[in-house]
Amino acid sequence: MSVLRLEALEVIQRFRKPGGDDFTLFCNRIIRASCWAAGVPQSEVWTCSRTDAKDGGVDTRLLVSIPNNGSGYFNTATIWQFKAAEESSVGPGDMAREVNKARARQWIAEGSGYRICICDHLSADKKQTLLDALLPAVAAIIAAQDGHGVPCPYGDKGERQRA
């Protein structure tokens, strides 16, 4: 079996362009291919290639989970935001802003996991810094939805645990 292997620098050089159209298309193709491989109907994947459209903070939505997916990114229904930007232009303050956009907030409250794809090299420290900002922002949305005023338990990827 052969495995597709992409070098990060090749992806960055090819897809980090103003507007982000190519990066969005690339990410959507990966999501659709993952769904196809798992037998998920394409009707369960909502995409829009228009990066100038008002999207409420969601570029792509996967309505179902892909159980036992080896990547760990599809273990729940998910919403995806794509950023064809340098890592220096995406910071901790952006995380709360992104998840609190209208549609992202709604679908997170309804149980979707949030995924953000940034077209750049991110150090482990930068990833952790963004995650440290993202998790409390998502927790606040879920706590407000649940009406408890305290965050719900989280799994290792930050989404609500399923019973």
C-alpha cells in the first residue's frame, strides 16, 4: 500500500495565496476523500469554495462522525475553518473570535467539533498556545448552551464527550 506524503513547504508554497481559494479547495478535497474512503455519503459534507462568502465562521461542515478514523479529526461531527495565512497573523485572540462567529457558535453548541487549518508551519509551542486559547472559548459556548455555567468534560481533541 502506498501512502500520500506531502511536504509542508510544498503545501505552503502552493496554497498560501491571497484569498485562500486554492487552500480551501485543497482542504475540502482531503475532507471529501476521507469521507469517501469511510463510506460517508457526500451529502453529509457541506462545502463552499467561495472564500469571500459570509460563512459565519465555518468553511466546511461534516454532519456525521467517521468512527475509527485514524487521523482523529473526524471522531465527531465537525466544522472546519481554513486560514491560508502566515502563522504570525493567527494568534490566541483569534480563537475566541472565530468560534464565536454566528454559525460556528451555533454548531459547536449543537455538538460539532471545531477544526482550524492554518497553511503554515506551526511550532509545538504555537499549537499549544492556540489550543490553550481555543479550549476555554469552546467550553464557554458549551457551558452557555448546557446552562450549567461550568465547562463540560473534554476529550483530548477538545470536543464534548459522547455518552
